[in-house]
Amino acid sequence: IQKMVGFILKDRFLDETKRAKHVIGVDLAKSSLQSRKQQFVRNAIFDAAIELFAAKGFDETTVEEVAQAAGVSRASFFRYFSSKDDLLAQNVVKYGHALIEAIKACPPSFTLFETMHETVLSVARQTVNHPRTRQVIDISKRSGPAMQAHMSRMIEVEGIVAAAFAERIGSSSKDELEPRLLATLTLSAMNVAIMSWYRGDSQELSVAAEQVFSRLTRIVCEQT
């Protein structure tokens, strides 16, 4: 009897486990689908906004016009972005997350200089492949408020990049001198490379990044 009860309990446990796995799988699928839908709408709003900013100007474009162009309501716009400024800053936020992933992907054997170098090269390849990169820079350079909006999250980005470097070198805080310095150097090198590519000094952003680090190495070596 004990064996029979044991088998029954085991079967019930397996059935419950299967049901639980099925429910979890369905929930995950729903969650994934919802996430993809949200990203699709977010991208549609962003793309519509950039097209309008490029055609009309950042200052002259209203949230209502962006929402209409994206095929969503004004309320839907504010579910994804808190303002036009927040929308234009999204590229910088994505750029920050790309830098973090690149830092984490570097082999443990890399020196800090090699880590910065590889991080900038990796993100340069991603940045140049983004269809809106040059357009966003154009919009930012044509309008003071647009430039301010675009750069409004840069302090936040510097903080998360410093935190990634702090984790890599074992610092107790992202606010210590070394991780902050590494973050600032990485962001500066990236910015110089992007602007060099944007101006046409280099046809390839990765080439511009290599030139930046070549010059940086020469400058540092001259001081030693």
C-alpha cells in the first residue's frame, strides 16, 4: 500500500510539475510577445519623431505631431517617453548600455587600455550601423535645445560606465578616481571618433576610433 501511495504521489507531483512548466512557458511567451510589441511601438515613435525633427526642426515639432505620425495617441507617446527631450536622449542611453556590454565582454586578460580600446571599437561598429546616428547628430547640431536634450542623460551614462569599470577592477565604488577616469576617457575617445567620422575626416568610424587611440598612445608616451 505504501508503495502504491508513493507511486500515486509521484505521478501527481510529475503532473503538477508539467502543468507548472506549461504555465510558466505560456507566461514567458506572453511576456516576450508583450515586450516585443512595446519595443516595436517605441521604435515607431522614435523613428517618426526623428523624421519630423529632421524635416521641421526639433523646436517646431510637437508631441501631438509625433504621435500622429507614429499612429499612436498622445497618451501612448507619454507611456514610452516623458517628453521630446527624453526621446532624443534615448540614443545616448542605448549607447551607454552598449558600452557596458562591450566592457563586460572583454577578456579578463586585457589591460585597462586594451579594454577601453576594444570597447570603443566594438561600440563604434554598432553605432555606424544604426540608421539614425548621423540624423540625430544633424538634429542636435541645428538646435541648442536639441543638443541639450540629446546630451541630457550623459552624466547618467558616465555613471553606469564607471560602475562597469569599477566592477572590472574591483573598486568598491563607481565614484572612485580610477573607474571615473576610465569612464571619462572611454566616452571622450568615443565622442572624438564619432565627430571625426561625422565631419568626414574618416570614412569609417572604426578607423576614426583607431586613429584616436593611436594619437592617445603617442601623447601618453611622449610624457613618459
